[in-house]
Amino acid sequence: MDKKYTIKDIANLAGVSKGTVDRVLHKRGKVSPTALDKVNEVLKVIDYEPNLIARNLKNNKIYRICVVLPDPEIDPYWRPCLNGINDAVKEFKAYNLVIETFYFNPEKKKSFLKINEALLELSPDAVLIATLFHKETVDVIEQYNSLDIIVNTFNNQVESSFVKSFVGQDLFRSGRVAAKLLDSITDAGHIAIVHIDETYKNAIHMQEKERGFRTYFNEKQNSAYTITTLKLKNPNIELNFKTFLNENPNVTGIFVTTSKAYQMAKIISDFKINKIKVVGYDLIDENITYLNQGFIDFIIHQNQKRQAYLGITSLVEYFLFQKEIPERILLPIDIVNSENASYYME
């Protein structure tokens, strides 16, 4: 039965006082070996679990969790994260928690470092970091660890033993999924892996996606594809991509490793080249527009809202309910096309 046992119930069953039961449950004060055995036997039989929620409400400790997020006004990819953060705040608003979000410019390493320097001064209980700059992130994680501040990361993995938990997708696998999608909708030809507006050497997410993509085709026997890596940066993205298309008329597929597939789709639509198939990431408005117009064929949905929510809740449950933080939380690799996109939109 699902009876909720009180301290009084346990005391009656064990034949001891309520004070004795309280001392056993909270591991405080002296209890005779005989009484301890009686209480523990009852707890074992009834499978007793302490009311952690009530215990927390009596705890005066206020836990502070800080989220380090790229500014969604600069890169709209991160906008859904705000909804995930707000969902977590609403869910746990009755508890002794402070959950704050701090923004940095996703195009500037100095902005990222400055925000983290400020948070180190605040000395929160934990931080959740959306990782972009690999080297700089590893450095700040070490600083947090030196102060016993827990670090969770999401969206992109970093190589650090000090990270408590990562939330996101298996980026190597998502690269393989993208390769299989293009393989299924293109014939033999030239495929370009396009990295936009980030330093490749410092962007593990790009490297892992490309590694998965290339591994898929490397494992195919007698593959008739030529694969090229193209790194594009503002302000010359459009000019350089148009030059690439003019010099490579046999291009049949484009794999964009970031949320900016729409930039390639716009150029392709201007060229009126319907034969080029495009696979990219993320359900931002511009991508959805070109998906519905047929210039983007598939979008891999990374569900950044869910990532942010789970990154926070795993920390909250650790502080409030002593629940172990999972080392990795991997989300499904959702494939979106024009037929099912509406089901993923809020």
C-alpha cells in the first residue's frame, strides 16, 4: 500500500518514543543499540523515505545557480533556452533557490571571460555554461573547481574532468545522421561541409560533427562523393560561397554545422540551383522559412530549450533532494523537414 508513515506511526510500530525515531532519522543525538535496531527494522519493512521537500523548506540555505548564456539578441539560436530556464524557475519557485542568467557576446572571447570573472566573484553554488570557446571554457571551469563551484555544461562538450554533467546531443552521431540524410537525397557529386563564423580549432562541436560526417562516407565502399570543408566568416560569407559554387558546378549537397544554414539557402535560392540539397541545424525562424520553401531539406533539431532546462534541474535536484547528477544527458537527434516542422514549433 502507498501509506505515508509519520514519525508517530514509526514510533508506535517500533515501540519507542517519537524523539528516538527523530534522532535515528536525522542521525543526531544518542540512541541505544536496541532502539536503533527496532527503528531500522520498521524503516526497512515499510520502505520509509524521508520527506525531502519538507526538510528543504526548513533549511535556511539559499542555493545560487548561475547560467552563462550567449546573448540571444545577437544569436537567436539561444532564445529558446530562456524558455527552458524560465520553466525551471517556475517549477522550483517555492524553494530556497536563486537562478540567474548572465549573457556574453558569442562573437567575442573577452566577453565570455569577463562574465565568468564576475561570477567567480559572486561565488555561486553552481554554474551552467553554454560552451562555445573550448580553450577559454576549460580555463574558467578549472577556476570554478578551485572554489568548489559545481559546473554543468550544455550544447557543446568540453574536455574537462571538472565538469559534473553535460546535456546535449552526441555530436559525432548527429554528423553521421546528416551524412546519411544527404546520401539518401543526392546522387554522386561534390558535398561541402560548411562552418560559419567560428574558429574551427576552438569549436569542438564543429569538429565532432565533421568527424561523424566524414566517418559515415569513409565507411561506405566505393563512395562516389567528393567532400570539401569550407570555412566562412563575415563579412565575406556571401562572396566566398558564391565563388565556391561558381568554381564547383557539380556541388550536390551542403552540410552546415551551425544554425546558419539559411545563409547558404538564401544564396542557393538566388542562384536558382534546385539540385543542391541542404542539411543544417536548429529551428530558428530563418531556417524554417527556407525549409518551407524547399531550399533547406532537413534540419537537425538540438532542442536547446530542453538542454537548458535539464542542465538546471539536475543541479536543483542535487541541492534539494540529494539526487545524483548524471554524468551525461543525451537528447534524441530529431530530424525535421517541411512536413513535420510545425509539430516542433511552440
